[in-house]
Amino acid sequence: MRKIFNKTSLVGGVLLAFLSCSDFEDINVDPVAASGDQVQIEYFINNSIGGAQQDPHISERMFALYWDRVGGMTRPAGLALGSPNDDWSSDYYNRYVSSWLRTINAGIVVANQQIESGVAGEHTPNLKQVARIWRAYLMSEMSDNFGPVPIDGFEGVNPEYSDVKSVYYYMLEELKEATNALNLEVSAPDDALKKLDPAYNYNYEKWKKYGNSLRMRLAMRLSEADPSKAQTEFEDAATDIYIAEADDNFAVAEKPGWDNYTGVMTREWNDFRLSSTLNNLMIGLGGIPSADVLSADKHSHIKPSNYMGLKFDDHFTTKTNDPSAGFFFDGLHNTIDPRAYDLYAIPGDLDNPEFNGYPSWDNNAETTERTLINDAGNVVKEIDAAFTWNAFTGGNWGDKGAINRVAGHIGALPRLVNKYRNSSNERIFFASWESYFLIAEAAVRGWTVPIDGKTAYEQGIADSFAYNNVSGQLSDYLTSEDYSRIGTSVSWTHTVEPPTSVTMTYNDGYTGAAGTFNLEYPDNGLYEDGNVKNDLLTKIITQKFIAQTPWLPLETWNDQRRLGLPFFENPAVEEPLTNMPALTDGNYMTSSIKFFAQRLKYPSNFGSNIPSGYAQAVDKLGGPDTVFTPLWWAQQE
């Protein structure tokens, strides 16, 4: 057998990749037994993309319990409160090292060998470029989680770790070279080759678009740390074709069961409840009346626009800068971003065909009647949360949490609808709306872009509205000057800052007595010292966050680390958070990067098994191996 691998350490990973390929039984020639000239590169690509799609074991840990929480899409816990799980991090790190990246590197090695030996097929050069584009994505995912990773790693015994800046420069160069090298004149692949590409069926033009859009994403990541490099790379990528419509989205179909393509949000015990971060972004945003979106039978539950809810001082945390803290909203909001009702089901709305009843082995999701109790266990208040709309911050609620049977109950809270939970969808890795929001941000920064900022911003919103089936509301939404709960409006031309506060009405939850409350728009000290809430960049990132929900929590985390946008409320500190000591009951109204996780710690077995490599990685990190050490491209203080 010809020697086609120039690194013997690749062989084990290559064989495992072939043996685990779901389409292995369909080929006539066993790749493991084939000669070097016969090895098919598409199997390496297929295996790597499939693995990174994440089977339920990995997706529950990374997507649901890490990214979704730290990215602000569901109530923060674990990593988001400074407490990563070493086993989860290790599982992900090991899959990346031993399978996904090793496999795609092997495919590139094989392609190079076949090209150099003159036995390459018509598609081989393009397959190599596809593999390079996918490898850049994998490296970005790994680096954005941990920090320093090897550039030429996992090809030898002891890979060299590179600092994050070097990793980003390498990925950007790879994307530039690979997209430019794709030959779009190569004939359409046959069906056998197409089915081994779960994203694009080897449509090389779409791979080129994805490569350029990914390059724009990674270039924008450097906007604060290295603005000149960011601008140069972004402008160059934006002159070429990019993901500009839904048909070009990088999306991989999910399927039921338990394999790499099972949906990333299918584990029934994970509730995927609405986060207070997203809720505050959407309340009031766009000025679209709930009555225009919901069926008539729900209109009686809609409350006045200046109503705050029921105030429960003894049962709901107030030690957070969440502007909705302390209240239970006993109805539906007068106006809210219309995408809210497509993403999340109203509690108790059992007639909604998209209502998600997980877990299927009990009726907790359908149960809306709950109680608030006192220290003696006696009922203080009975609450029926049916047709109400609430989201509560995470953290330590102390004694209030112990006597509150509402705030943590899944049946009392809006949760993701069925289409995201039952493996019937496509997992989106990159969508057209992100291209447009990136271009809008570049325009605001004064960079040269193919379309103006307003057009790009509004097209991004339009694409998101189409995806969420609310395009009928788009025209009124785009011109709205109504402020959200955090003081941001939609209209591109409306940049007037909100007032310091607005007067709201409420009812005392215990006595029913009416009162007034000054709702203060929160100061986001991570952006412009908290003095700006409604500029163009805040609008863009607000819309980008909503559009990325629920598929891209890693990207919402990246934007928050990079810009401090959008506004993320601090975790509650009714009692101290053991692993987030910087946040106290004396500073919870302020903002600090120390109140938000910045990265994953390296797995403990990395340091114990490869101490020299671990020491090198931490040295390149530029700070201690903790969750609060910011990455090079992120805010530093």
C-alpha cells in the first residue's frame, strides 16, 4: 500500500473516521483496504462535518448547557456563573482533537498527496478547498471556546500551540486562499458525491459564499483588538460573493434518533426556557401589538403598555440589574417583537401545535398552577401562569428561591417550540441575516461595503422575519421608534436616547393594591460607559442576537465578549456566587467582564497528560487558565 499519510499519527484517526462514516456501506471499494490513489477525500469531509454537528452526548453539554446559557439564550447557570464542568469540557476537547480536526486534516493531506502524484480526480482540488474552509470553522469554534490552539496541530505527536491572534491570522489567510482557489467551472458532482456533503451537496459556489461570509465573521471578531486587519480582511471578503439569501445558508438537516445528526436541542430534560436577556430585548421592541399577532382568544390576556406586572418583594430577586426584576407579569405584553411568539410557546397554550411538552414522561410542562410559600411552608399566594409571559435571571436567589415555586417551573415559562426540539429542522451554522448584520456593522465603522448600512440592517431583519414567519409585520416594525425594555428602538434613523426612566403601573402581588414604578433603562457599562442605548451599533447587535436565536448562541456570546452588546443582565446575588466572587450585593447594578464567563478552562487531563503542551497553551493565553481570562479579541476590562 502506498504511503499517503505524511504523519503516522494520523493513521488511527483516519481509520476511525472511515469506520464511523454513516455512508460507508454504500461504496463499492472499502477505503480502508484501498490503495492510496483510491482513498476518497469526501469521506473525511463528511465525517468531520457530521461529528461537529454534535451527537446528543456532546450537544447537550456544549450547545445546551454551555453555549445556550453563556450566550444569553436561556437562564444562566454553570459556566455562565463561573462554574464549568471539567468532564463536559474534556468530552468536547477530545472529540475535536481526536476526531473532527484530525479527520479534516487527514483529508487535506490525502488531497495534497493525490494532486502531487498526478492521480487526483476532477473534484479533488475543490474538495481540498472545501476541507480548508471547514477546517477554518472548526478552528474558530475551538479557539473561541478555549483560546490558543495549534495551527498545524494534531498532525504530529506534540503540536505547537499558537496565540489567538496567530490562530485568527491563519484562519483568515486559509479562507482567502481556499475561496479564491475554488474552481466554479468544475462540472456538477454526481449523486454519490453530493450526498456526502450534508450542507451544500458540493455546490462549490455555495461553499465559496460560505467561505467569504465566514471570513467576514472572523474579520469582524478583530474589530476591537486589531481594527486595521479586521477592515482589510472584511472589505476583501465582502467584494466577492457571500451568503445573501436563505437558500445559501450553511445548514445541516437534523434527524431523529441518536447519532451525529440528531437535533442539538432534543434532550427532553433540558427546558430551553426564554432568557431574561432576550425577553428584555424583545419587550416593546418594534411596536407591534400582540393583538395583531395572536388569535382573538388570547386578546383578553394582553395587558396595557404601561403595566409592569405583580410585585413580589419577598419572592422574586431584586439584586440584579435586570430591569424586570422583582415582578411577575400576569399576562401577555401589549407589544413585543413578533418573533417571540414563533420562537416560544405561551405557557398553558396547549392548543398551539408547536407547544413543547417535554419531558414526555410527566405533565410539568402543561402544569401552570403554582404557589409562593413562606418559610414555614404555608402557601402565601396561588398563581396560575397560563397565558403569562415571564423570564427570570439566573444566579443565587437565596431564601427567595427556596420559597418560590413559580420562577423555576417549566410550565410557568415560555419555552422553545417543537420545531427546534424534535429533530425536524436544520441546524444553522451561518445564515444570510448574519452577513447583512456584519455588513451593517462594517458600514457603521466606515469600512467600504457593497451596500449601505441601512439597507443591510433592514435586509437582515427581513430575512429573520421570513425565517420566523412574521414578514407581514415587517413594514411597521422597521419604522418603529418604540423603545425596548433596555432602551433600544428599531428604526435606523431614530437614534434618540431613551429617557432615564418611564412611569409604569403595577399591582402589589400580595394585597392587590395598585402602585406606580419608575422603570429605569439599565446602564450597560460594558458599552460606551453605559451612556449609549440606542445608537446604530446597539441596534445592529440587538437584531443580530434575536435573529441568531436559537441556533447560534456561541455567536451571541462572541458578540457580548467582543463589544459588551447587547445588554446582558448580571446574575442575581441574593447570596454570594461561590465561583464569581467579583459580583457582590454592593456592585450588582454595575457592569464588568468579571461578571461574565470569558472562555472555557482547558480540560484537567490536558495538563496532566501533556504538561508541556498545557504550559505552552496557557502561556499563549496571556493569563491564568480560568473562565474569567478574556481572549485576545475580547474586551479586556
